[in-house]
Amino acid sequence: METTMNITSATQGIDPMSGNPSSIQATIDGQLMSIPLDPSNRHYAEVMRQVEAGTLVVLEASV
Amino acid sequence: MSKARGLADLGNVYSDGALSNRNMIVNGGFGVWQRAVSSSNLGLSYYTADRFWSYAGGSGNVERSTDVPDGFIYSLLWNRASGGSLGTSVELSRQGFNPYGMLTCSMYLKGNFTGTALYLNFRNYSGGGADSVAITTKTDFGNYTDWTRVTIPVDCTGIAAHANNKMLNIEFGNFPVGGKITGLQLEAGDQSTPFEHRSYADELARCQRYYQTSNGTTNPSIIPYNTTTGYANSIQLPVKMRASPTVSKTSGRYYGGVWYATNNDVFGQVTPNAFTWIPRGSWTAYVPRLGELSWTADAEL
């Protein structure tokens, strides 16, 4: 299917022990999701597509 | 059909592919409904039967039905005020077959499908781009007042393999109001064979490669990392998933005399096999807590 995910927010998810990004916390179609940094994951692929298209910004975590 | 003809057909089928594991479609018998058995959601996503997405306007539900042809338990019913799109996909990289030959698609339909179109095409992952190769479009469906098996040859010969071809997409356009489907099968070769019924356990495990849910709650222990952040025991997934899944918390809380909800949780160490819940609360550092988490894990194509 041609995806049309409605992503209303995206923020880095930080692993507090390592301090490294471990995921993207995104609200997609009204649901909060924890998206792994895996190009084979369809949500991650769509986040990256929208970032490259300039329609979405992944915010840095405020930790 | 004579016995000689039956044996000849069986030989032909055998030449085209294995007699078991013929159906490339996961949950083609609509036996597994991990998300819900009915949904009124309109968006383009997965809501009801495992491995099947839907997209619709108007009101009503896409739901499970017990009106079935002989040998089946469930079908999918488009119980909405207007038609819409219904689809699924075959993951190509793990099927162990050559998709670039003759395939045969078959299904049981009931309802007025005269305005329905079926599209098959090789696709990239859904987030990654447009159609790469369209194979077949069928538009001559009928008005099936009783369950009718429809067979469609799918000629993929001559299609060059392409890096974009991660899945074979199967999509019904304008799936009709009141329409029902079950027994969807896609198999190698130019012969349609009887639907391959699989056990619920087998079909569920196949579905869990793409989607899993706690189906209630899990109770991992939480070890506080500091006074606001903890690490829970890794949650092992019963079936290795296609890719690292998107994890969603349905609900989460921890016990500290009474139950407290967790907030702003993240998930770490997410792999196709497991993930770790990193809940946020307020607790005394290093005093373990009992956690309670409901979750879903999504690695759909």
C-alpha cells in the first residue's frame, strides 16, 4: 500500500544508561509509538522519508 | 474429473512447487485477528485480520464473519456504508521461491464484486516509494450471490528482479459493501490447488513475524536506574519478527504500595527478538518494583 501516515510529533528517544539515541518517539495516527532505528521498519522508513522531504523534524530529547 | 486426470494434475502441481507450504499468503483463511475482530477505523493501516490492511470512507465496520464456505471458520466482511481498499502483501526475501514465474491467485468471494479491481504489483517497503512493477489487474469480477471460488493467473515471467522488489502487494480496490472474502491463496505454478488450511498455531506464528501483542499484560521487574527512570526485564518475543518492531505501550504502571502509572516511557534494545521497557516514575533508587505493561510490537511490511 502507499502509506499516508499522519505523524504529528517525533522526538529522539534516549537510552538513559548509554545516553545514546535508541528510538524515535512519534505520534502516528494519534498513537504514541517507539520506533527503532531500523531502515527495515516501515515507521522508521516513513519518518526518514518525511524528514528528507522537509515535512517533519525529529526533535532532540530534552533529557 | 477422472482419476487419471487428477493424477496428471497432481503431477503438474508437484512440478510447479511443493504440495505443502503452497500458500504464500499469511492468514489467507482469516483465522487470526490479533488486533480486533471489528474496527470502524478509516485510516490506511492494519486494524482487524492479521496481515490485511484496509482503507475506507463512510461509516461502519470491517469485521469478522462466520458466514463461510465449507471448510472455513471465518471470513472478512466489509460491513460499511461504502466500498474501500483491502490488501495484503507477500514478503519476497524469505519465501524461498522464485516469484518471477507463473503464479496463481485464488479466493472465495461472496457479494457484488462487479465494481471491484484486484491489483498485484511488486513493491518496495511501503514507506520507501512508488510501485516498481505492476503485474496484473483484474476488473471482471461478478455478482456472487453464494460463495464462489475465483481463480486468477498471475504471469510474472520476464519480470527482472529489482532491488525495490521487497514484497508482492495484493490489493482490492473498491471492495464492495457487504462483500466477504476468505481462502485467499497465492501459489507458484499455473494450477490452482485447494486452499491450504493450516493450524491456528502455525498461522498465528506466521502472523507474529509481523505483529505481536501482549494480549493482556506482562509483569517485568523494574530496577530503578535513578529516582525517575528504571529498566525492566527484557521482554522476549515468542516469534522472531521480520525487523526490529515499533513498540507501543497500551498501558504501563508499577507497584509501590499502590499502582502508579508510568509516563514518558521509552523502549530500548529493540531487536526482532526482544525489547526493553524503560519506564519513568518516581521511586527510591535501586529498590526493585513490580511492573505491569501492555504492549504491541509492529514489524509489518
